[in-house]
Amino acid sequence: MPYSPESLQAFVEAAALGSFSAAARRLRKTQSTVSTAIAHLEADLGVALFDRSGRYPQLTEAGRQVLGHAQDILAADTRLQQLSMRLAAPVEPRLTLVFSDVYQLDPEQRLLQRFADAFADVELEWLDAEGHDVLELVGNGRAALGLLPRQGSYPDALVAQPLAHYSELSVYVAATHPLAQAGARAAAQRARYRQVRLSAQADHEPAPAGSAWTASDYLMVMEMAEDGVGWAELPKALVQRYDRGQLVELTLPGWPRRIHSDLVWRRDAPPGPAALWWAEALG
């Protein structure tokens, strides 16, 4: 029995977000459209996927079993679409990627070398940016493909593909900073000290209680933290790779935090074969 990709996507998003309304916002549809799509899927399968008796829908036992299969079907559908695009499209002579530093290349995967082997004639440009700067660079055509921490919504002109990959963000200070010796009191004392954070974060989030310094990228934020001027939220992989042994990770409730990422590209400029290689490698 065929199942529409729309109904499967609505089901997967509702299960992930725990709310039909949240799934509707993510999919840019009305809540009634999402509810109807899920109801049709339940009718096709002959089982209830959600228990709707509470304030928020909860997956039934059948729903939990169906979820993995639905995710597999959607992933296979995405791979098939990407394959068809790759076979039909000419290889782009130049490819510009813009990635947030929340993602750090795993040396063991050798992605750059593998890409060079697969696309020896493609000129690659790698840009670093954060948050809305990634969206702007992709949106204005400066970059073909962007990677950034998952956003609540995206401009209509962009397509977002969730990645299974996630990064961990933790709070760090220099070993000489007072918070490094605060132990369990660090959580209560943190507000007394300066935060160092991304400029993009400062543009879209309320300022902390104390003063804040900002930088355009995580590497500069890390360098400021190393100099002892404040505490900073940093990707653990970045610190592990580039820190000079000067930072201390604070033990705080709720930290480290998982940061899931999305790939984005322009709806009117779908990725070519070289860009799709990255989408598949990272997916």
C-alpha cells in the first residue's frame, strides 16, 4: 500500500517535536493539514500512531514501531532524489560551502581527500560563518550549501535537510579564571562574570546580565576565553582540536548540550553533483 511522503513527513516531525502544531510550523503547513495527513496514514496502516488523550500527542507502541520504518522510507526517498539530480545535472566547476564551526571535520573520515578524489576538477571554497550569516550567504547565492545549528524556521527561499550528526556545546573558562576554581558554585556565580559569545548570537538573543564581548566566529571566542576575559559556550570538538590546554570545562546542570545541524540550499538553485556529494557524506 503506497504512503504519501507528506503523511510520513508529518508523522516523523510530529513524533520528533511532540506536537502537531510544532510539526506544522516546521513544515510550513497548517495544523489541520498535518493532523489530516497523520490521520490518513493511521487509516492506511489500520493502527493508531498517537495517543491524543493528553495535552500533547504521545506515540503509541505501534507508533514507535512504525517511526523507524517511516524514517527509513524518507531517507531512501531523499537519496533517490539526490541520485536523480546528480545523474541529470552537470558537475559544477566551482563549489562554495559555508559551515558553522559547530561542525568539525572528523580526520578519520578523510572527507576532503575523498571529495578531491571524486571531483578532481572542482574548485572548492570553504567559508566559516554562524547563524543567520550562513542563511544570508546561501540565500544571496554566495554559497551553494550551508551547514548551521538547527533553526526553528527558515526563509521560504531555502530548503533545509536535517542531519543525523550532532555536536556538543559546553561552557569553558581559562584555567586562571575564578570560575575554574568555583566547583559546584560555578552555576550560581557565572552571571557575575563576563560572557564571550558569537556576534550572531548577540544579534538575536537577549544580552546576559553582565557585560559581554562578541566575536564573529568560534575560534576567536575560544581565544578570548583562553585569555581569561570571560566564560564561553563552545563546541567540544573545536576545543579538543584547537585548545592549547588553557581551557577548563565547567560542570554545570544541563551541560553539555546537543546541537543538531541542518544543511540548507536555495530552493531555486538545487545542489549539483558536487554539493550533493557533501549532503550525502554528512547526512
